[in-house]
Amino acid sequence: MTEAARPGGASRPPAIDGRDLSALTRQMKAMVPHYTPEWRFSPDDPDAGRRSFFWLRRCLARMPKG
């Protein structure tokens, strides 16, 4: 079915990010210095920011792959 032929004009779901968890972690480590230079993203030194990131990462991992 084409986009125009969908019943009720429903749009297609957005593309899901295909990166795995280790790729997301690498990107997070690379981005941190640019957004929060005072924060050190260190797996050996857990803090609230790191815990929040890993919680979100677990949530993303449980999403269905599409």
C-alpha cells in the first residue's frame, strides 16, 4: 500500500535507530565533553547522570526492533 492509500491517512511509523547498546554508549562518551565538559562519563564512578543514561539505554534495548 502506498502512503496515499493508507486508510484514514495514517502515516508510517518513524524509522527506529538501528544502533546497538555499545554504539549508543560510545556516542554518549563522545558527546559528553561537548555538552557538559565538567562531567566525566565514567563506568567506574557511578553518578546520577551515568545511572540515568544506562536506565534509558536499557529502556531502548527493550523496544521492539522494527
